[in-house]
Amino acid sequence: MAVIQFFTLLVQSILWNALQELEQSGFAWGALLFAALRQWQFWAVAGVLLLLFALCCRLRKRSQEVDSSSDEESSSSDREQVEEEAEEEDNSDSEDDLGRFFEEHIQWPVQNLARDCQVVKDLIDNFILVFRQLLSNSFFPVLDSSIGVGSAFEGWSPREEDIIYRLLVPLKPPHGHAFHLELGNRGETPARNFRVRVELECTCMREQLAQEMLCFLHHPEEELRRDQDPSLLHTLCTGSYLDVQKTARWFYQLVQAAWVLLPQSSTWRLTMLPSRRSCKFRVTEGNNKTHIIEMMFGVQQGNSDIFVSSQNTEAIFTPSTTWPESYAVAEAKFFRHMAGQVPHDSFHLRCLQAYARILVGIGFSTYTLKTVVMHLLNTIPLSGWRRRHFVLRMEDIMRYLRRCLEEKRLDHFFLGNERVPEEINLPPDFQTAEPLNLFQHLVQDPDAHAEAMREYMDLQERLTRLLISGR
């Protein structure tokens, strides 16, 4: 029944598209059917429906043969139970066959994300080890182990050519320094922005005990300039605040200097790429396989999975001392958590991959669809994400998105959400915070809302085309 319902919705979608074409001018209802019949999707859906009908008939015949071979002396109640079980198995088999059909029918990109992510992670870990050696006696930020974030490390990516392997490198204050996060104005977007204020701390007691360093607060400036490297305030800061662009240039120089010390440099090629708020480069393995890598950097909020990071913002102009709040680490951790909870044949990542693919050229961001999927993963039983449920879940995603568009509200997954899994470590104020509306711009701009509704219809048509043609 789920199969028939889905394809009925496809036909309804086609009729709706035809109606949209004709409503600009007067039309007769007979012309509506004619316009629908002119669309190639109508005939394609009809063909698929015939194939599915034949499949259902075959499965029904097989179940009847099983029933007829059962013991004739069984009671009527036993016979009813057998029939019910056979019907359930029949429906399950037909849904599973449909899921397998779409798995084989849709042209998924050929990727080995697990292998490639490990290759990239190993490379960045080697970089971090060399960085620590080069910076051991300096007062630059202390680099923690990198954390893989973004779609590739979450297990999904739309196309091979679009993959960027993103890693966040946590920064900790060097000796004699402290970081303090200051919440700034939200500005043009609802995202929360911070500044990282750098303060000097007294190290006189440490100096007396271990004679490791001079105290930046209590030693004469002349002596400090002569006998000690400059403080972080004089290298990567603008005023009293850590500067994103200065930090990005510093990372850029570190990568270039450290590359020749890495074992991969003997057979791989390194190409630096322009980026103002991160360190971006391309490495080419000996077999000419390339990886585009983006090293971002951030400061952790307490002991949580939330950081302020160097990531780009949607604002036209972002000051170099602005560090947007980043949920990338928490999101990657959420998908790792779900990977251990869902059935082995779960298609939740396939759903994301399919939508990311058909979003190209449409105003909706992959982050919007990812937020929708995270909300649904947190509400729909995980047993309902198996391969056989692929079409139903794709339909649920569209339905959820439409409701959010109509209400002009899509809540952020972490801020103000009391149902976030306990495995995700959030700051204490997150669950009690006011939910962050990712569609706030639709409330403020009626034209943007009207355009979003049109793009929704376009997305629905693309989904129909993907399911029918496989691409």
C-alpha cells in the first residue's frame, strides 16, 4: 500500500505542476488532464506502476501457494494467523524489493569515504605532530588533535567532485595566556557570533619554581623583548582579540614549512589554495587521487562539543575578530551516535546524499536539509530508516520541509532542543535557550518566502525525476 500511495503522490505532483502551468490563464478542467498527459513523467510513472503491479501479483501468488500447502486440518484461527503472517511477509518483501530497486536504480556516486577520511585524518595528525615540535618554545596557540567534521566525516557527500575534507583544530592558550569568549551581536544572520579575548596571566610563581619563562605582566618590556618570544597579543591578535585572518595566514605558513618533514611529501604533491578564514590546500597521492582539505580552527566552549570557529559566515562582511558559533563537532558526533543505533541497512545517509545531489542550483542549503533529517532521526523510530523505507522517508523529509516553509520556521537542532541525545555534550544554557529559527529571513522578507515556496515545488519535481530516471 505504501508503494501505491507514493506513486499516487507522484501523479498528484505531476497534475499539480500542470495546474500551475495553466492557472495563469483561463482553462477548462479537460485541458488540465491534457497538459498532464503531455508531461513525460506521467507516462514514466504509469510504466513503473505497471511493473510494481506485476511484482505485487507475483508476490501474492507465491504467498497463496504457501497457504495452500499448509495443513488442511489446522483450525480456522491457525489458518487466519498464517494468512496474516503471509500478508505481512508479502508486504515486507514488496517494500524490500522496492528499496532494493531504488538502491540499484539510482546512480549513486562511487565513493570510499571511510578510506579517504582516514587517509586525510592521518595526514593532518602528522601535521599536528610537526607543528607541536616547531612551536614548542613559542607563545603561539597550543594545537589539540584535529576533529573531522562536515558531510564527508558524517558519512555522506553528494558528488565526488564536491567533497571537501574539513577538520577542526582546537586552539588552547599558551603559557601565560587565557582565552575568554565574549558573545557579540547576531548581526545579519540569526547565528551567534563571539570574540576571543586574550589576556595575560601572571607566571611569577612558575618562573620561581621551574625558571621556564619570564612573566609578561611583571618583567620589564626591554628584558622580555631581549630574552623571550613575543606574547600572543603581539602576533595573532588585533587589539586584545584573536584575529581569524592572522591565524589563517599563520596556519598557511605552518603547512608550507612542515610539508617537507612529513613522510607523505616524498610521493605526494601539495598545492596551497586561497582562503581568508581557514587553511585550504590540495594533496595529490602518488596514484593521482586528489583530496581537497580545509583546516579550520576554533576555541572550545568549556568541555562541550560546541566551539567558536573560523568558519565562513553568511554575512557580507565579517570582522576578522568575529568567531561564529560552530555546531560541526556536535553534528559529526550525532551522526556517529546514530550509526551505532540504526539498523545495518539504514538509508538515512542515502536520503541526505540524494537530497544534496538534487539541491544543486536551488536556494535551499544542504545544511537546511541536514537539519530536517536530524530532527526526523530524533523523532521517527530508527527501525523505520531501513532500505525498504527509503521512499517513505524521502516523502517525510519533503513534508517536514513544506510545513516549516508554511510556518516560516525551522528550529536549529541543538539550541533550545530538549531531545538532543545525552551523548552530545552541550553547554548548560543550550537546552533552555530560545530556539534559533533558521528561517527567520522568510519572516522578514515576503518575497524570499514566495521564492522559497517556488523552489520547494522545483525540488519536489527534481525528486520525482530522480526516483523515475535514477539521476
